[in-house]
Amino acid sequence: MFDIQVDWGAIVIAAVLNMVIGFLWYSKWLFGPAWLKLAKLHAGDMKGEKMAMVYGLANSLVIAYFLAFFETYMRVTTVTDGMFVGFCVWLGFVATQQISGVIWAKHPFSLFVLDGGYKLVSLL
């Protein structure tokens, strides 16, 4: 096995940026109202979710770590190549998992586009 050194500072920054992107993406200024409607939730359902923020940060750290790990392993050195890897991860793993909600649970395709768009932007 190779000794892979990842940049922990970059991982923390990427995780925080993922949280910021999510905050903006699902805010009342962008797609929050549409998401609530499509997900059949109410704004009141989202109040007091402090532990969800902790879990979200932990999730963001895991995603950032493994993306950094894979990119380091593949010797990605340019932003363009890093974005290509992020797109491939999204297309190969995230989008294919999220589309199953449309196929099997009959979720609206627009919910897939909204949630998938957030994941794509955050991985890029």
C-alpha cells in the first residue's frame, strides 16, 4: 500500500465549504422553498436540528477526506483534473444512488435535480 499524505487543512476547508454551499443552496433565497415542497416537509420540521448540523459536518469531513485521498492517490494536481474527478464521483456514485429514489420511491425528478445539483456543485 502506498503512503498517501492528505492535506488536512484543505479537507477542513472543503468540508466547511460543503456546509456553506448546502446552507445557501437550501436557503429561502435559493432552492429551500422548492425543496421543502418537493420533499413534502414544512419549515417548522427543520427547526432545532442542531445535531443534524454536527452530523452534516461529520459527513462533509468524510466526503472531503476520501475525495482528497482518491485525488492524491491518482496524483491529481490541477483544478480542472480535480473537478473532473469530482464530476466522475458524482456521476458514478451520487447520481446513480439518488436516481433510485425517482425510480423506486416515485420521488419527483425535480427533487433529484435539486439534490443532485447541490451534490454536484459541492463535489466540483
